[in-house]
Amino acid sequence: MTSTVVRYQAKPDRADENQRLIEAVFADLEARQPEGFTYKVFRLADGVSFLHVAIEHDEVEKPDSLQDVPAFQAFLAGIADRCDVPPVATSATVVGGYR
């Protein structure tokens, strides 16, 4: 199981736009129903920090990729312009989880 955690800070005047783009990704995922990964996004209490967590599942023979989702590509297209602190991606190891 491979996991990636990405954290960044959006510009205060672009944080709501960033959230709308993320919501579009989840709408696209809901419509497509891809398999092979879990994807969660959190907007932190400061209102401008976002945390994305993607976990690729090993049990799926040919997993789909988040990179193949058009709304995710649209989200990525302008991320640098929307951020005060650019995204930093880190690999992570799942220690445990519940639901």
C-alpha cells in the first residue's frame, strides 16, 4: 500500500476557489467510481491550509489513477498560482486505520 500526503497553503483570496476545484474532483470521482485508491482532502482550521491524502490499494489488480481524472488535472493546472506556500508531497506509511 503506497500513500502520499500533500500539504500547502492557498492564498487567502483563492482558498474558496481551491475548495470548489477539489469538490469538482470528488464529483468527478463519484461519477467515474474508480477503483484502487482512497482519496481524502482536508481544509485545516486556518482556512487556507489543505491536506490531501491518497492511498493506493494493493488488492486491486489494475488500479485506476487519480492522475487520469479530468477534474483532478484541472485542479492541478493552476495550483501554483493559487498558493502562498506551494504543495509539498511526502510518502507515508499507513500504521492503522478505522473505516
